[in-house]
Amino acid sequence: MDEKKNFMQPESLMMSYGYKPELSEGAIKCPIFQTSTFVFKTAEEGKAFFEVAYGLREKQESEELGLIYSRLNNPDLEILENRLTLWDGAEDCAVFESGMSAITTVLMEFLSPGDALLYSQPVYGGTSHFIEQILTRFGIHVIDFDSTDTAETILQRVEAAGLMDKVAMIYVETPANPTNALIDLKMCKSLADQFGTEERKTLVAVDNTYMGPLWQHPLRHGADLILYSATKYIGGHSDVIAGACLGSNELMARVKGMRTFLGNMAGPWTGWLLMRSLETLKARMNIQEFNAGKVAEFLQNHPKVEKVYYLGMIEDQEQKRIFDEQCEGNGAMVSFDINGGEKEAFQFLNNLKLMKLAVSLGSTESLAEHPASMTHAGVPPEDRVKYNISPNLVRLSIGVENEKDIIWDINQALEKVG
């Protein structure tokens, strides 16, 4: 199977990689291993499994790790994690019960009291709350920056705070939700190298949910860890909540260790659902990207639309440079400012017939929401103003419906805005 990994594309390997039918009565698809615990053949085998699981020794080169307990490992999760590494070229992966589980576990593992976290703005509302309201309760310093800040500006800010030797992690969400603003990952890597010391490396963690595993690969641009809300494109059917973290074997051993003791790993049913979804990931995302381009083009020319936020229509030269260097697609997220304010945005949303008025993103159905009063309601008002999360901003997650039907729906809803 590892030989296939060297020359086959991820979308081909999603059907079989990491799974041996002969171990499951010849079933062509991996069964759901709905069990809490696993039987050891001998006491010696059980001892050996636990030694590796708890880091008492390194796994030997020819040693096959065994199953212990579904909080530690489960066939559905292990196969899923193996397959997820293929898209981003990661060494290892950990799957969680939610995207926030993945994010909070990583932050808790790699940050200690007295450390500083440098993070991009805007970020998902739940992430923002955890960083600003929870981490700070444990003596962790937080400093934000945005897509308009240069490396020099960021360095000056950290230096002025007296935290140059305290930055343990740079946390980035790019493109930003909901405006598609881009953060330069190579710049973040350069900053991390300047903050790091011989004793401790400063890590770069990237929330890649908005682009999914297809359109951006942060590890290639200096990131150490990738985070996903697997609920979104990876799950893609609005029927499962999950998260994932990917990176090197060394870092993922620490992430999985923390996951074991927090107990927030995904269950076998979640793993099975995500494996099902991975088989159609590229096909779904290709259709969504195509549809999003058509929608953005329509909105760009509509008289009731003030501005469109879409990666395929970047006007700022610096943002375009970043896009060309680190993005491999335009994505399927389109936001726009409607002429007017909240009243007009709500009129548009309330008159949609095909698209669903709901939060989340990346699923087969097209979704529309109002960030300022929904997903980003917890963001301080002054920050909403600063990052263009205005009352007249509408966010669209484009699905796999026929693009003409999506555009018809958007058009008829816009016509009812008065």
C-alpha cells in the first residue's frame, strides 16, 4: 500500500488506503468498529502495546501497533487518519469530536503560563473566544495581527509588549472567515524563526478549514500544524461534527497524548462517516469551486451589491501575491456587501428559496448567513468594524447544485430587497 502512496493521487487512494479487507471478513468497505475495548492475545502483547501508547519506548521498525481501547485507538479512526495525511503530505493526523476540540487541544498542549500566542484576525468566533477569554485566564499572553500588518509591524508590536522571547506559537486562519483575507504563511514562518530559541521552536499552526485539503497546503509553506473543522468540506454532508490536526510524527505524538487525556477523540461512527465522505471529496469540491466562480461573477455585476469578497477577484496587489504563492484554487466561499445595512441583508436572506439560511460551510447544499449577527456575534463591535464584518455583509457557502439554479435563487432574493 505504501508503494501506491508514492505514485497514486489521493483521490484514488481514498477508496482503499490503510485498509485490509482480509482483516474484516473481506468487507470491501471498512466496517464500523463499535467497541470500547480490544482483546490482547497475551499479557506480553498488552504490555508492549501500552509501552508504545504511553511513550515508555519507541515503536520498533517492524513492530505492528495493536489496538487497546477506543479512547486511544480504533480501526475506523486510524484508517481515516492515514487517508487524511495524503492530501496535505503530513506524517500523521489526529481526528477529534469537533473542530474546536482540535483547536483547543493544540493550544493547550503547546502553550504554558507565561507564553505568548500571536494570532491572526479575524478568526472563527469560537476560536476568538477561547484565545481571548479562556487562554488569558491561565496567564497566556495574546497578541493579534491582521492581513494589513507587515512583518516589521508585528515584530514592533511584540517587542513593545516585551514578549519577543515568549512567543510559543503563531496561530493563523487563512483565508479569514468571512472576508477571505489572506495571511502570508511564509512571513509567519520567518517570524517564527525569529521568535524561536535553541531550547524551543516557535510553531506555526494554520486553520485550513476555509480552503479544505484541496486548495491550500500549509505544510508546504512553513506551517508545522494544520487544523480542520472536518465538519465542513471533509465531512461535506451536514451530518457529522468532527475536527482534525495534521503534522509531523513528533508533534502529533504530543497532540495525540493530550487528546488521550482530554478524551475528545472522535468515535468510530464519526470515523466511518468521514471515510465515506473522503471518497467524493475532490469531486464535490471541484463542483463547488466552479459554482462559486459563477456566483461571484454574477454578484460582481449586480446593482444591489456593493462589494464581493472572493479569492478569484482579488484587487489588492499584495493579497494577489500571497494568493498566487500559497493557494491552489479559488475556494467555494463568497461573501458580499449588499447595498444598505442589516435590514437589507435580512431581506435577502429571508427570501432565499433554494439556498438554506444556516451557519457552517463546505457542505453539498448551498448555505447563506449573516456573520455580524450569527457566526461572529461574539466578536467585539470595534473589531467587526475593523475587519469589514459589517451589518450589510452576507456570507455564502456554495454547494453542488446546478449553478444556474443557485444564481436564479440569489437573483430573485436580491430583487425583493427594497
